[in-house]
Amino acid sequence: MNIVLIGAGNVATQLGTALQEKGFPIVQVYSHTLASAKSLGSQLQVDYTNQIKAIRTDADIYFFAVKDSVLPEILKSLPALSGLLVHTAGSIPMDVFAGYSGRYGVLYPLQTFSKSRKISLDTVPLFIEANHPADENLLEEIALSLSNRVIRLTSEKRKHLHLAAVFACNFTNHLYATAAQILEEQDLPWDVLLPLIEETAAKVKDLHPKEAQTGPAVRYDKNVIDKHLAMLKNDPGQQEIYRMLSQSIRN
């Protein structure tokens, strides 16, 4: 079962590494930039290219791990492929492949990835979908070799899952960055917040997030809220985020 990776970013790096470690042969890496293709190709010790027309046409599976906005353009330029086309995105419907192949599907890992931080997929939920039962079974078999939690999910439900993930991960991380900026401006170390962050994350394993909510907004401590807003007067963006989140929590 030969696999080609289309993309060489965070997801492609982690997924490609995990697949290879489980014995699935990666035979080629494609990226639109030669440096990225070479970096991941060299890491996996496989062929690489930045030329779409040079993508191998004899692979069994093609995993697309590219920006959502780039995928349609890549599909328009692809040579004819006979294998199973699989994307890894949360917000793109499976039928983005319709018209380019008769076999296609999705393997969406619900996790945040960085090239420089290796992560085990063992406990990462993997959401799969395919347009043919046999291919969905194949994707399930592959996914189960990577993770102990594999779920079949439609494109419609997956896009809502992705929306929830943006709130839970991307927006939360941005708030970490905002908190770090506030501390650094006062010559305070970022890592003093780590025990608080760790406990906040651990707590929602036992409590529903609504039950775990604390802070001035949930108890409507207007004196504290007003003081904080005044402290943020020189950064209207941060001030507006604070105001909107406090109001949302209160509501």
C-alpha cells in the first residue's frame, strides 16, 4: 500500500511520520516549495518534488494535507490518479474530490500539530469518511493502526466539529499569547501561568466547562472588570476581546 503525501507542513509531517512508523510505505512527498518538500522527504527518506506533474500516479493512497484554499487549485493541476484521494481538513467537504476521482475520503485528526513537536496519535480522535464502503473500511483500518479512537463522521458534522475545535484550541492559544504579552510588558515570566493553564485543562476532564467556569465575569464582579478594562485602555483590541468575552460568560 504505497502512499504519497501532498503537502509538507505540520499535519503532513506528523501524519507521514506516524504512518511510516506503523509500517505504511510513504513513497513520495509533494510541496509547492522545494525546501519544504526536501525537508520532509529527507526526514522520511523518500522521494520528493515541488512539481505537480511529477507526482507519482501509481500510489494506492494520496493524503492531502494542505491549506483549505490551496486544495481546489492543486486538484485542477493534478495528473490522473487511480488511487484513493484523502484530505485531512476539518472544514472541507469530502466531495471536493468529486469530478477528479471516483474514490475519495477524509481522515481528519482532531489535534493541533507543529513540525517541531512530535506527538503520538494513539489517543487523538481520527474522524473518517469515504464515498465507498470498501474505502471507508480501508481508512478505518489505517486509522485504527494509528489511534485507539476512530469515528465515522459526515462532512456536515465534521465542519461543526472543526468550528468547535477553533474555539477550544486556536482562540484559546491566542488568549495565551495575549496573556504572555501582558506579562512580558511587566517583565514577568510567561511560565508562571502554566500551573493555572494545566489545572484549567485538567478540570474540564471531570466537570462540564460551564461548571468549571470561574473569574470576575461569571460572578459579575463589576469592580474588577472595570479595573481590567481601564488597564487595557492603550490596546483597544485587547480591551474589546476582554469586554466581549466577559459579556459572553455573563450571558
